Amino acid sequence: MKKKTEKIDYIIALAGNPNVGKSTVFNNLTGLRQHTGNWPGKTVSNASGNYIFDNENYLIYDLPGTYSLNAHSTEEEVARDFICFGNYDVAVIVCDAVCLERNLNLVLQVLEITNKSIICVNLLDEAKKKKIKIDLVKLSDYLGVPVVGSSASKGKGMKELVKKISLMVKVKTNSYLKIDYNETIEKAIKTVESNINNVNLNKRWLALKLLDDDYELINSLNHSLGYNIIDNELEEVINKAKQILLENDITSNNLKEYVISAINKKAEFIYHQTVTLGSINYNQKDLKIDKWLTSKWTGIPFMLALLATIFWITIVGANYPSSWLFDFLFSIDKYLKQFLEFINSPTWLIGMLVDGVYRVLAWVISVMLPPMLIFFPLFTLLEDAGILPRIAFNLDKYFKKCYTCGKQALTMAMGFGCNAVGVTGCRIIDSPRERLIAMITNAFVPCNGRYPTLISIITMFLIGGSLGGFTSVISTLLLVGVILIGIFMTFLISKILSKTILKGYPSSFTLELPPYRKPQFGKVIIRSILDRSLFVLGRAVIVAAPAGLVIWLLANIDINNISLLNHCANALEPFANLFGLDGVILMAFILGFPANEIVFPIIIMTYMATGQIIELDNLEALKTLLIDNGWTITTAICVMLFSLMHWPCSTTCLTIKKESKSWKWTLISILIPTITGLIVCFIVSHILNIFL
């Protein structure tokens, strides 16, 4: 490798099924020379990066994972369009050595389109453990393109891949892989193929797509060309070819089945010619684990136990770093005040900047960051180990009963860390209707920002702090119980939406259960900290800063010796009482819109009339303060329920607006959980008032 050049010499498309180590290959090649963005016109993130070889600059696009070029989601559509119409020099298709036969389906489809391809058979180390041997030379002969073996997580095979790419970009060839179909289909293809002109694509493949009535692909092609490829003459030829098919009982509906069958047969043939299994039971271990993790009797209990374990680790693990971070950040404010006083800043400005903006930011960071730095890596470990898809599998049938997509289980799980991340994750859902339902209902699962409120109330009012070392365990179990209420409401509201404003039927999708793998801890930490934790924290800080200013102004501007904050709380009192709350609590939730973490601090500040965010020494002191201000067990339960079910935070709302491109659906996403929460609190408070 030599010095970097500024000019982009070659463009590489990196494609493959999900969970084949494609991103690991990408990271090995590009190192830190990466950036992310969105594909033009699509809310699908892309990753691109550069590497230098022989003083030539290669730009790589890491395409979204796809099982097929018959796109069933926005991600697959992006991958298909780039492979079909992208201006790249070489396509590198990454395959999983353990599941090569399934991966060959995509390989064969890509090779029909482009002859400038290299196959990277990754995860050879895992295949070796399972006694799977692959003849890479023979595989290359059958496919007609170079094949490179690799174990990208260990950096093996990357140098050979770079050399192969360097050779391939300079090769010129007009030969394409040919899939043999039956005599009738071949005749129809030739009829159309001979009448296609001025298109820089494999005409045989394009003819088949025109016969298949693949309208989405044809629209993408027309957009790429800048004109409609099907003119009157070509349309007449296509109709003639379709008539040939109809005479042999092949319709546009079953043509795809013939095509898929032919591709599968060729993939199966190549697989059996090139792969040797040391044992036919190579995946027996995975099947035994799946027998427990995906069973209708043990799958859900396992999922709940796993969820409880993650929450327990997060709760216990975050306590000390949160306390240390809190003490450190709040110890700085006196130095900030001294500095501002030194430069003769007015008292009101010091209060606004330090007691207002800084203290709110310090609270949000100290409460929000440690749990995220624990939860997101744990969540990513589940994803990397292959457990997360099993959770989606277990919940799929329940979402189907609600007339929504099983992929919503994955977006709901993401919401446990951050609802904004969960909303972004809704991109994986193809149906616009089901995607909107997933966005609207994601707020019913509590994010990290709501855990402190829920845990504090559980510990003070439902446990009483008398269980010693078991307090954290019991708190976790009760927290899981509260979360189950949120999951139940997710199902209920999803079904109601599917029957009312978002009517429709559940769509089908392919959910792969990948092999269990040892997680890549380094990669997990980087992804979870940089891509999730710090990204989410950055958004929260941006909206929390102005919130701190507003809170300070409301708490420190008096009218008739009563702060504006108390005036607002008093005005809300009669309304809040209907739902088992008081005006201060409701006002705290309203002011906590930028970040859920500051709801409890605002309640404390208002009750104590301090004019600034403070923390009490312990939960016992906090419980005494709350009881002195009229809290009962009914109040505590209603605050928990309203914390579980109310409007999403501002970061999540902005994410919903960005993803839905609609203020209307953003408003609905605010109203539905809020109205639901008020109704539930109204019913529960009145029932509890009867019996307590």
C-alpha cells in the first residue's frame, strides 16, 4: 500500500446476504476511512470508505444485506438498484461458508447481471469447526469468476481479495453466467432479447425481467436511463413472447416460480459439486439450542429471563458510574460560577447558564450515558450472537395476530435502549402501513430515560427497601412486569390501528435464523458506543440544553411571589387529579419532553422550590418528600403507568418526522400513547381509590 491519492480510481460494490460478515470485510478494507449517509431518495443508511492499493484509490459501497434481487424491502431495493444500475467497476459478493448453498442464490442472480464480480467466501474458520470443506478452485470454475476464501474477523484473505479486485477492474469481458430454463422460457427470452437496444445491461437477464412484469425494477431502469425502455415496438414483442409462454401454461404469475426453481437447482448442483461435509449433523448443536429457544413452551420464558438479566445488569452496573459521573459533573458547576463571576457576568446570566442549562445537561448525561453504555453493547451482543432473530421468531405469530409484521419485534426490542433508535430501525419493515404502526407504538416500550423513574418508584413504594441484597433482583422482576404491560399495549394498539386508521393485512417476510456465533467483542463495543450510545446522547444533549433554560426561567420568574412553574402546576392540578396525578407531576412530564431523564428532578425541584435541579441524598429522603406532598401508592402506580405510556421524547418525535416525512403521523404518534396513558391512569386510579 502506498500514499493516498485524492482521485477515485475505481468503485467497488460490496454485496451479500445479512449476517455473512460483509461489514467486517468492509471494515478490514477501509479501516477508519469511512463515512455514512443516506441513499438518494431512501431512508436507508449507507456506508462507504476508501482504501489505497498500488497508488490507486478504491471507493467501496457497503450495500444493505439482501437475500435476493427480487426486492421485498427498501434495503433490498437499494441493493438491487445499485447492483443493476450502479456505476461501479467490480461487485464483491460476500458469502457465508457455513450456509453456502443459500448464499449461492444471490450470487447466481448477481452473475446474471454483471460479469465483473468476485466471490468472497467468508467465515471459513467457522466452516472448519463444523468440518465443512469448500473447493474454492472448483467453485471458481463453475461460477466463471474469481473466488477468494476469508476469515475477515481475523483479517485472513483480505490481501488476496485486494489483489483480485485490482486485477478484475482491469479485465474486459462480455461473458455472463447463464441460467438454463426450459425450452419455452428460453424461446420467449430470445424473442425479447433480440429487440432490446441501447441498454448497457445483460440483455438476456433484462428480457426475462420484462417478461416477469417486474414493474419496480423497470421503473428503476427507466429512472436510470432517463426514458421509458418499453416503447410500442418492444411492447408488441413482449406480448408476443408472453403468448408463447401462455401456450405452454406459463403465466406472469408462475413464471417467477420457474425462474426461482432453476436458480435453486443450479445453486444446489454447484454446492454439492464443491462442498464436502465432514458430518451431516454439522448444525446439530444449533438445532438443539433452537429446540429450547424457539419452542412455543420455552421460547417466551427464555426471552423474559434474558430480558430480566439484561435489565438487572444494566440497573446494577449503571449505579456506580452514574453516581461518579453525577458527582464529577455537579462539582464543576461551582468553578463555572466562579469563572462567570470573575468576568463580571450578571447574576441572572449565571443562574441561566449554570443552574439552568448546565445542571440539566449534567443530569441528562450522568443518568443517560452509563445505562446506554451497558445496555447497547449487551443488545448488540445478542444481535451478533444470533439470538435476536430468535426473539423476533418467537414474537412473530403474536404480531401476525395483530395484523402487523413480525419484524416489529426487532424494532420494539431496539426501543428498550432508545425509542429513537427503535423508530429508525423501522426501516427494515417494507410495508408503509406496518412501518407506521411500528413507529407509533414504539413509545409503549420504555427506553433508558424512563428506567430511573420506574426503578425509583418500584424501590420506594412497591418494595420498601427492606430486602437488602435482593432489592435489585426484585426491582428488576417488577420492572419486567411493567415492561410486559408496555408490550401488551403494543400488541393491543397495533391491532386497533390495523382495524381503524391503518387497515390492512400482515405481510409475509423471510426471517433467517443465522448460525450461533461467538460475538466479536471489539466490533460490538465500537458499534454500540459510536453508532448508538454517543449518537443518541448527542441528540439528547442538543434538545436538553434549551430545556434547561426554559425550566430555570419558569422556576425563577415569580408572579405574586409564586414561580411561573408553580402557577402552571396549580393550573394543571384539577385535570391531573382525574388521572391519579397532581399538577407538579404533569408539569414535570411536559417539561421532560426533551429528555425523560429530567422528569423526576423537576418534580423534586418544584416540591422543594429550589429554583434549580438538585438531588436528594437517598431514596428514603425522596420518599419522605413525595409523601409530604400528597403521594400515595395510587399516585406512585399512576406515575409509573404514565411514564410507561405518554408522548415520546423530542428526539424520538423528530426521528418519527424524519422517517415518516409527515407532521400528521408525528402528531398521531404523540396523541395515541398519551391518550392511552391517560385512559389507563383514569381507570386504575379510580379502582385503587375504591379499594385503598
